[in-house]
Amino acid sequence: MTPKDVVTAFWNAMATNDFVAASKWLSPDFQGYWPQSRELITGRDNFAAVNTAYPAAGLWRFDVQSVLAEGDQVVTDVAITDGQMRARAITFHTVADGLITHQREYWPDDFPAPEWRAQWVTVSA
């Protein structure tokens, strides 16, 4: 499988909401970093545990918006919702030997468009 195939399979597994199964796409020494909170997730078990315990209003849905790959590096833009909360995750994946070894994941917050730009932009739904 190509690195892009591995990451696509990972997101497909995440969509089942079986985070233990999804973690099988991670290397045993996996490291996932969330820069905004400065949290480092080390290992498959911790990845599965934090995602299983994450508070949710319902099942998580993952809609992959784009996937860009070059060599062992893959970047994804994924829309995520539990039916109430909506977010985007921009994730930088490193793949080696058919497994994801590292992720750096950004969760940007939505914000209203500033009024001063209104004459130049259109706000989409």
C-alpha cells in the first residue's frame, strides 16, 4: 500500500468508531501531537483510549475533504462531527512500513468573518 492508501484506510477505520481497530494503522511506537494544547499521545493504546473516551453527543462522522501525499508524508483535511459539534482536523501523517508513525494534528476553531472584509469576500455556508 502507498502512504496515501494507509492514511485513507486509517480514516475509513476511524469512521467505524472502533478506535482500537483504527489504531492498528498506527505503529507500536506511534506519536500523535496536538500543537494547540501541546499534548503528545504515545502508542496505539493511548490513541485508542483517548479517542474512545472523548466526550461525544453521538457517533463520530469523518468526511475526508482532501488528501495530499508526497513520499512518506500525507496531509489530510477532515470534517468531523458527532451530530452537534462540528470541527476540521488538518493532520500531517508520516508513514513507514505500512503504518502511521507520527501525526501532527491541528484543530482550527471557526470564527465569524470580520466586517471590515465584507466588501471583498462572500461568506459561504
